[in-house]
Amino acid sequence: MSGSKILEGLKEALEYAGGDESKARVRIVKVPDQVDVKAIRENLKMSQREFAAAFGFPLATVQNWEQGRRKPEGSARMLLRIIEEAPETAERVLQTG
């Protein structure tokens, strides 16, 4: 990114902070309230161990989610939703990152 682009972005950020929303790019992200981890995993025909390894979750975390002892936090719910909709993409991105 060039210096002029950075300065332009900073100027826009200052304008936004001052109340000028005309150039604002707003993205609204809907975080699902609940996700069915077991259903997502079973739909992918993976064991808990395979699912945890493929997507970077500790095995105990997947087990706790599925047993109802814990619920996924916001960012985990978003990742799980992405896995549900585009598992190949999620796995590829996580393995190449």
C-alpha cells in the first residue's frame, strides 16, 4: 500500500470520527446466536478429532461444544458458520495461512 493511500485512509478516518459519514464503508456482520457443531461436523463426515484438527480447534473444545458444557464464543460461531457454508474454503485458508 502506498503512502498516499494510507494518508487518504487516515484523512477519511478522521472525517468519519468528526461525523462525516459520506465516505464511510460500513460492513455489518451477523454473528449467529447458535450453531449446531455436531450437525456441521457430521455433515462433513468427520470425527471430532478430524474436525478439530482440520479447523484448528482443540479436541476438548469440540467435545465440550457438542456435549453442551460450553458454547462457542462470537468469533468461533462465525468461523463455524463459514465452515458450514464453505468447508473446503475454510480448510484451505486455514492450512495455507
